[in-house]
Amino acid sequence: MAPKKEPKPKEKPPEEIVTELKTQQDLKTFLTQVRQKMIEEASPPIYTLAAINLVLNRADIYELMTPESEEIAKDIWTRLKNRGIQVRNPPLLFGTEENQESVQ
């Protein structure tokens, strides 16, 4: 009789992970993982966009966002735009629309 294989643990969907972010370090770790998956092309760009969108729409994002996390999020957003996804720059990362002229 063959030994039973233990089931592979399922990865949590991004919306569950995002709700579990409690600290600034949690956010930085999550954004770093999202960026790494994007660099390795282990995740389609639309999944990356969904994950970053969930993060940026959190009610407590201003408390969780640090300058380091902001830079990682900006890098992710810029990579998404460079891959052809047409999105507007979020004011949290790039300032108001008047200030975005110089960023684009």
C-alpha cells in the first residue's frame, strides 16, 4: 500500500492576505512578494493589479504605508504601466493629478 501524500497547502487568495495585513512590516513584506512574483513572471499582470488595488483601497492604508513601502508600490505600478496596462496613477503614490504631469 502506497503512503498517502499530504495535500499541498493552498495559497490564500490576495483578498484574504490583504485583510490580514496589520503592521507596516506586513505591508512591506506583502508588496515585496508581489513585486518579486511580477519580476519572476510567476503572476499575470492583472493579478498584480488586483493585489495592489486591494492594498491601496484599504481604509488604514495611510497608517500602514511607509516611505519604503511607497517606493515598492510605485515600482510595481510603474512596471504594470510599462507592461501596457492603462491605469491612472493613484494619488497616494504619485500625488494629485496636477502634480502627476511631471511623473508621467
